[in-house]
Amino acid sequence: MSKKEEKQVGRVPKAEALKYAIGIFGQNLSCALMMQWFFVFCTDVLYIEGKIIGIVLGIARIWDGVNDPLMGTLIDRHTFKNGDKFRPFLRATPIAIGIIVILLFTDWGFKGDIPKAIYVLILYLMYDMIFTIQDVSMWSMTSVMTDIPEEREQLSQFGRIMAAIGFAFVGIFPTAMDVLKGRGVSVQHIYFGAAVLFGCGGMIISMLSASAKERIHVTEETKTESFKDNLKMLFGNKIVMLVLLGNILNGLSLTVPGAYFFEHSVKASLFGRELGGLTIMTIITGVAYICSGLGMLIVTKFSKKVGGMRNVLIWANVISVVTRVIAFLIGYQGNRIWIVAILFAIGSIPGQMFGIARTALWGDSIDYMEWKTGKRAEAITFAAQTFCDKISTALNTVIAGFLLSWLEYDAEAIAAGAAVSAKFQQWIWPLFMVGPAIGAALYIIPLLFINYPRSLKEKVTKELHDRRLAKGEITE
């Protein structure tokens, strides 16, 4: 591509890309708190039984997942007066999400599991619906900020790196909880503070993503016509459908959140100092996030080495399976947990390339479908991503809830001084370590059927660029 053509396309300025990525960082501060700790909050602060909260959150995530394609269609079909499709949503949604997060992490003193579960279900549905609008708009921006695949991959890479940093920041929460509990601060107040700091504060930061500019404007000719039309395009997109299937299969992992394992089963020393399980969790996840950051920096080069983003996804899952199986065989007792930490770090290097590879692959699939059909539907495609993420998470949540009940986990009794059950101690390690390996192995199967060679990708990119220039769909 000539320099003149590059100028016509309009490369994204570094300052704009930075603000967009910082917004993603803020969004993931809030998202990480909800994903990693809300389930635990419900069992350990609200004292809702595992299988009940598992079913409640599972239902909420399935319903919201089903609702995602509808939201995607509404976004795809609507264009604001200034020609934008996504930016206005990035301005409007964050404050509402932040307030709901605070309300969710507040114990209002309801008595009995059912009233608590109803309150959680209603608020969580509101949270997930608004978050979907923000998330679909956030990641759809990568497909309209530029039409150069390499630049789009860079935006996705930068965004995923900042998302991982956001998750890493929330990784300090277990240590903060250990320290604050030691100083007499109630667990309830610790969670509330985290909701204000990460949940609401993160959403305020996320508003920076609205600074990004939409350069590809969809004309009436390239808009899809209806929800049915959108679904037809989605199901006709083989790349997306195979990745989605892998995502759903990954939800069949037989596991529970790591916080239960670390808090109740792990103790070890480091440099002669005895550390609590949650502090060890912070150290292990912190090192893993650092290593994953290194992996994300080299994802584009790694993609070229292994033959494309599809193969990045395959390698990420293979290495996850191998490192987890080795860690399980070694065990975690005593200082062997630090060997587990090393294996986690190794597994995280390609593991965090995963999000970048998937987003870039889906961006390519959107271009391919436009090249093939003349129609373009970014929002419903990325809504399908959140749909399957939520279906996968719903399956994980329901399974985790039933597993906790099967393990005879009783947070209220433990808070009163009781020990965890013998069944919990026997099974928590294999469930925590081997369970996710099952999902990762299943994920690989559909990926083997994706076929989008580089020669076809280059042809699609060139022909679409020429079409867009001719139609005036590309702006500086």
C-alpha cells in the first residue's frame, strides 16, 4: 500500500490510540472485580448457598447472552446524527454501570437466600445489559477506527494489554483483603471499598475510549437490513461460528474460582516469611500478568511464526493444558506452590495472546463477510462474542455453584470458626488445576476447522480498500 493510500485511510494517532486503550483499562478494572469476586462476595458475605447463587448468576448470564445479539442488531441498525455508531454509547453507559456495581456489592441485610437471590438477579440483569452495550461498542471500535488489518491488530493488541493491566490491578485485592482483615476491617466494608474504587472509578476512566474516532462509516448500502438479516450473516460467518463453539465448550470446565482454593488450602513461606493464601494468590497472579504482558507484546510476531491468529489460539490452549497437568502432578503443598507459580507464568505467556488473536480474527471475518456479501455487521458479530463469553461464564458459574455445594462449602460456618469439609480439601486441588484444562482441550477442536489463508486475507483487504475509497466510506 502506498503512502498516499495510507494517508487516505487515515492512521490512528498515538494519542488517540492511548486514550482508547486507557479507557479499556478502566473498563476492565470494573469488569475484573465483577468477574473474579462477585460470586465469592455472594457466598462469603451475603451467605447465599453455592448452588443457589450459581443458578441465579447462570440464569442472568444466559438471558443477557441471549439478549446480546438483539443489542448488537440495535447498535448496527442505528447511526447517530454525526455519523457515529459506537462512540455515543461509550459516553452514556459508564456512570450507570459504576453505580450498579456499588449497589451489587452492598449487603442490605435481606434475610434468607431467596430475597437475596432476587435482589442480585434484578440488579445483575441491569448491570449486564448496560455493560453489553458498552462492551460491544468498545470492541467494535477497532473495526471502524481503521481499515488496515495490521493497524487493527495493533489496536486490539494495545487494548488487550491495557485490559490485562486492568485485571492485574485488581489482582492486588486478595492481598489488600488479607491486610485489612488483619487490621479488623470487616469483609463487607472491604468489598464495598473495592466497588467504589475499581467498580465505579474504573468506569469513569473508561469514558476516555469515547475520544477515539470512527473513520469507516457504514452507508445505507452496506447496512444489514433486519435482525433476521444480521443472524443470517452471523451464522454464515464460519470463522466466528467455530470460535464461538470453542468458547462455549470451554465453559464446560469443572472448576471453582481460585479464591476458594487459595484462601482455605494454601500456606507457604517466602524468604522466611509465612504468607496467607490470598497473598500468595496475588503474587502468583501478578507474576502471571507480567508474563502475559510480555506475550501480548510479541503476539503479532508470534502469529507470523505459527501461521496466523488461529494457530495462536490453538497454541495458547495447548500450553494451558500441558502446564496445568504438570502442575497438578507436582502438587501444591508447602513451597511446591512456587513451582506451580512458575508453570502458571509459562502458561500465561501465550494464554493472554488469546484475546488479541480472537478479536483480530473476528475483525478479519467481518471484512471477509463484507467482501463476500456487500454487507457489514460489526456490532452483532462482537455481540456474539459477548454472548458466547456469557454462555461460557454461565456454564462455569452454575457448575462452580453446584461443585461448592457438593464440596459442602459453608461460608457462614467457616466465618464462625468451623473448618472446611474433608471433601473440600480432597477435591479442591484437582478441580482448581485440572478442571480448566478440560475446557481448554475442548476449545481446540473447532479451531482446527478454520481455514482463512494469508493470500485470501490480502486479497480481501485490497479489494475492500478500493471499494471504500470509491464509495467515500473512509475518512481521515
